[in-house]
Amino acid sequence: MSEHDAAQEVLRLEGLRKRYNVGKPTEVEVLHGLDLSLHRRDFAALVGASGSGKSTLLNVVGLLDQPTEGELYLLGQPTRRMDDEGRTRLRRESIGFVFQFHHLIQAFTALENVLMPLIVAGGKPTPAQLAWGRELLAQVGLSGLEQRRPDQLSGGQQQRVAVARALSTRPALLLADEPTGNLDSHSAADVFALFRKFNREFGCAVLLVTHDPRLSAQCDRTITLVDGRIASDE
């Protein structure tokens, strides 16, 4: 990855606000005018107490929900006024998601699960895509297990499949919501190391939500949310 690529801005929030029940007596503002940017080389933790707005922010950043005010730029493209089709396409092509629960499809093999975003987008995977899926599984230490179904894998192995799936589209931004919350300490360390590896080698920006101070301490940057505002970013 060149210096120019590494410096590329992946995400920018300008005055981002999110309200629910707008115009009703129960209207509440959860995010209060956030300004934030992430670049290709960034590896950031998002921390804060329950109710601080972390999940809301992750949903907005992941284009799963729209801000009420302000703008969200993804790879330089303003997204607030995009139609659903445009947002879906940009999300599919540019963002990878890893959740606390791996959400693998039990009827499919590890390889098929990894390639699912590509299958949804384009149908039957090409030979090149199959090779890419095998390479990703090898990168996460699961070479030889391509044909196993999720119930034939350990919890840590299933989460590694989920990490590989999130990277199958070569996303510019990887969003991880408590990705090690269900894992033992050894498996958690392995999964965290994978995020580090792909951040360095593929240049995808990483935003990782965690309650684990040991995990956030290993990130290059920690963004702390307090009551829907960024209290610190260092």
C-alpha cells in the first residue's frame, strides 16, 4: 500500500446528529453533532458506557441507518441523500461487518459463508472468487477446513470465518461490534491479531467497538463516546 493510499480518507462525519421519534413528544437525540474522520491506516477503538450511542453510531457509519442532520462521507461520497439502492451498493462494496455473534449460515460450508457477500451480489462465485475465498481462509488459519459447516467448527474458528467473510469484498472500512465478546482469551487474541494483519496488509480502516480495556489499549486510537458526544479521541 502506497503512502498516498494509506493517507486516503475513508470516513468523515460532519455535524452528525441522530434523533428518533422526530416530531413526536417522545423525540430524543442520541448523537449530538459528531465530527470524525478515519483514514486507511487507522485502527481505532470506539468505547463508552452502555447507552452512550456506540451502537447507534455504528449503525449510521455502516449505512444501516441515516443521520437526522449532518453528513457522512464514505470514500469521499456524501451519503445522507443517497437512495436505498445507492446506499446498499456502497455498503456492500466498501464496508465489512464483524459482530459479537458470527451469524454464519448453518446450511453452508465455511468457504460458501466467506463468499456469501459476493454470491448475494453476483450469483455463483467465479473460479477467481473461489480462489480468493480459499486464500482468506488460509490467512485466518483455516486452510483445509473449507468444506466444514459451522457446527463442525469451534467458536473461535467460526468467528475467524466471519472475519474472512467481512473481508471478502476487500472493504475500505471494517466495522467490528464486540467481535471478541463471546470468545475465550486465546481465541480473542487470535481474532484481534487478524484485524491488525488485514489493517496493515489490505489497508482497511478498522473501527472496533469494545468494552474490553485491554483490547482498546492495543488500538492506535481510542474514541470515547459520552452521552452521544465524542469526549476524547486520542
